[in-house]
Amino acid sequence: MKALITGSRGFVGGYLRRELEQHGYTVIGLDIATDDQTIAADICNAEQMREVLRHTLPDVIFHLAGQANVALSWQIPQRTFELNVLGMINLLEAVRLGKPSAKIVGIGSSDQYGNLGEAGRNVTEETQMRPQTPYAVSKRTQEEIAAVYCRAYGMHVCMTRSFNHAGAGQKRGFLIPDFASGIAQVESGQAEYLSVGNLNAQRDFTHVKDVVRAYRLLAETGRSGEVYNIGSQTVYSAQEILDRLLAMATREIPVRQDPAKMRPSDTLVICCDHGKLTRDTGWMPEIKMDEILAEVLQEWRNQPPV
């Protein structure tokens, strides 16, 4: 089985490559920058995408490429839509013209649901979406475009609404690596305190290894035209995550709240119901929150001084 991963050099791409190779897949990577395992291509360039599909003819495509940072989407909304919406259209067109039998797993986000209030404590795929960030709107649009191609051309596309995931290798700009890197800097004397934003928001976190296993299973047994939540079905507030990390620290960590870290729109609570994914693939999360936090904190402690 030949798999193509777009955005293969990103945080999730490396984990997905290892997951697929461990299960017998031949993996081809695609990214804006190249290495000895990667084809260089721009998903916003339609001709490049068609050329890649003509030459690789993959059996399954995992579309990870795009702009994945919610906070950054407020700063670069135009570029977010170019990468996420135009990039998805270019991929679908390339597949339609070059390998229409290929299966596609497209990656969406729980951010599409928006602020649901107390209804966010149990979110199924039937829950009404109320996207409130440029990123969320771009991801919802991806999903709707994929549905059009499924109906119009009979293409095989599964979409996910992936909830928060974390693990070693995730860059700053996301909650857990932001906390962990800040704690490591205070521990090493590079900073005097940890700067934080909103600590009340509650999120559903899954280890990235569990997430990429779900992506593989969807490629194998997911139903075309369907959308699947991927998450742990357990929520933690930012304060709870911070407290767990502080308990792992080697010294007292002063904490200060920074108004600049507050988002223009933030969701109070969102928790995944992964029942549909489990029914169709047998997937269940396996790695616990404390394992995620210990792994990420140790990674940042091992970083060279800046």
C-alpha cells in the first residue's frame, strides 16, 4: 500500500510516517521544503499538485498540510484560507485527474464547533458547528468542499475533526509546549517567570501517537463521505494542565497572566465523543495525560540554552 502524506515534515507528519511504515505502508512525503524522504511541492500550486499525483499514484493520501495554528489565523487570515481552502481544492482536483480511486483522509479540527457553552461537554459529529476563528471557518470549508467531491465524483474522502493533540516535537504556539518550555526556561534560569493566558478553558487532549493511529485506521476502514471526531473523551482545564506540570518542576515556578495571550474568541469547554470512530474502526485512546506532560516537559528541558 502506497501512502502520500502532505505536510509530512510537520509535527504530526513524522509520527504518521512512523505509524504507517510500522504497518507495512510505503510512504511518500510532500512538503514545501524537501529532504531525502520528501517531495518539495506547494499545495497552493495546482500544477505542482497534479504533477505529484501523476508521478506517485498513491493508494491513500493523508492531507496534513496547511496552516494549523488557531491564534496565528487571526494575524494571517488570508494566508490561512489560501493554505487550507485552496490547498484542499488543489489536492482534490489533482486526485480526481490523476488517481480518482485513491482514498483521502483530510484533517479538520474541533475548533470548527466553536463556543458551545455547556453543550461542549459532549460533542458528537451531529453537534451544530459555530466556527468563531478564521482557522475554524477555513477547516469547515475544507470539509464542505470534500463533501462536494464525494457526491459529484464518487471520490473516497474521510474527514476528521481532530481535538487537541500533543507530544514531543510540537512547537511553541500550543498550550502544552508553551507551558512546558516556559517551565524549563525558569528551571534553567533563562526566565524569571512563566507567562500564561486564559486558564479557565477546558480542552480534550490526546497523544499524537493515538491520533495518527486513528488516521491510519480511517484510511483502512473509515466510510467515504463521513466525518469523524478524534479525541480522548476527557477534558482538562488549562489550569489543571499547568498544575500538573508545575508539580513536575524541579523548583518553584512563578506564574503571571499576560493579557496579550488572550484570544479574541475562546471556547469555554469542548470534549470529544469518539463513539462513531470507535464503532467504525475499533480505535480507543491509550496514552494518559501525565505521560504526555512528562514527555513534553523533558523534551524542553533537553533543549540547548537560547
